[in-house]
Amino acid sequence: MVTRTIVAVLTIGAAAGVGAAGQHQPPAKPDHMQHRFDDPAKFAKSFDDPARDAWQLPSRVIEALGLKGGMAVADIGAGTGYFSTRLARVAPDLTVYAADIEPAMVEHLKSRAMSEHLKNVVPVLAGTASPNLPKPVDVVLIVDTYHHIGNRAAYFRDLRKSLTASGRVAIVDFRKDAPEGPPVEFRFTVDQIETEMKQAGFRLDAKHDFLPRQHFLIFR
Ligand SMILES: C[S@@+](CC[C@H](N)C(=O)[O-])C[C@H]1O[C@@H](n2cnc3c(N)ncnc32)[C@H](O)[C@@H]1O
């Protein structure tokens, strides 16, 4: 009985951040930025702002992915469809899985694909541990979403099963010195991203430096 009481006290202490010597510990630093994107109309104002094209250079990003008709690509963290809709226009027989964790974004992607007559966009409701892709893809594109994914080494290790044998993962995310973006603790260096991706079994295949605000890295 006495032992059980001590175990209970220690467990509660650990949950509250009380260390062995009784001092309060700072809470563990989160490994990703938690943020809801449940209002597509509000986010569309910035995600689909035509002024974004000047620094996002979507045509150059898509060109660097080397996509061909017949391939399948997944846009993980598709948001309002800025990249998904452009990817879909590369070729009518390119399948674009537009995966997002927010049900409201998935609904928005469905109606946007329908109104823009993009039959090759397939909206998918993603989970925190997996994008829930229905079949393996040739390319995964992740724009401004890497920093929202938690437990990344495990996430990307698991993502390997959603890639074809020559599949690639393209990550676009904010540089430390970008004039806008997430708080600085959720902006990573190339070394940080490369280290995490190595832990998940990927190697850096290409590093593009033409985006003024973001890193653009492609892993195999
Ligand atoms: C900053 S927005 C970027 C949207 C889009 N990629 C763009 O460039 O316009 C991040 C998006 O990722 C989604 N998201 C966050 N965590 C995610 C996860 N673990 N899996 C899939 N989507 C996620 C959010 O709901 C949001 O729509």
C-alpha cells in the first residue's frame, strides 16, 4: 500500500513537471507548431494572395519536381489548394492527392477542385501520424507544413511506405531570416531538416536556393 502511494505521488509529480529533487522543470519544448487552420475563407486571403507568386515562384518549384503525366503526387498540408491546383494543371493524367488534417480544408479542396474542373485532384483527410494516402506516390510535396508535423522522424519513416521505389519528398519551409513565417523556434536550418530526414531513412537529393524566403530540399 505504502509503495503504491509513493508511485502515485511520483507519477503526478512527473506530469506536473516536478523533478527528482522537487524543483519545477520547464515544460518540454514542443517539436512542432500547433495551429488550427479551420477557416478556409480566412486563410485563402493569404495563401491564395496573387502577391505570393512573386516570392513563392510556384512554376519554378513545380518544374524542379520533374513531374510527368501518369505519376501520382501528394501535396501534404495542401491548405486551400495553392499548390494542388497548380500541380493538377501539369497534366490531366497526373493524380494529385491534396491531403490536409483540417476537415474544413478538405471540404474546401473538394469544392475548389470541382469549380475549377480539376478531376485529377483527390482531397484526402490526413491524420497527425500519417497523410492517409490511398496508394504510393512518386512525389510528396510539403509546403510550409513541415514545422506543423510532430514526431517527424517517426512520421517520415512511416511515410516511406507511401512512396514508390524511386519516390521523393520535397520540403519547402521558411528560412530563419524570412520576413514572414512561423515563430523563429519553428523555422529550421537545412542541417536540422537534413538530420531529421536522415533519421527517417532519407538522403538529400537536391537543394534549390532560388526561393527567397524558404528552403527547398528534395529527399530520396
Ligand atoms: C501554413 S498552411 C500551408 C498550406 C499550403 N501548403 C500552402 O502552401 O498554401 C499548413 C497546412 O497544413 C495543414 N496541416 C497541419 N498539420 C498537418 C499534418 N500533420 N498533416 C497534414 N496537414 C497538416 C494545416 O491544416 C494547413 O492547412
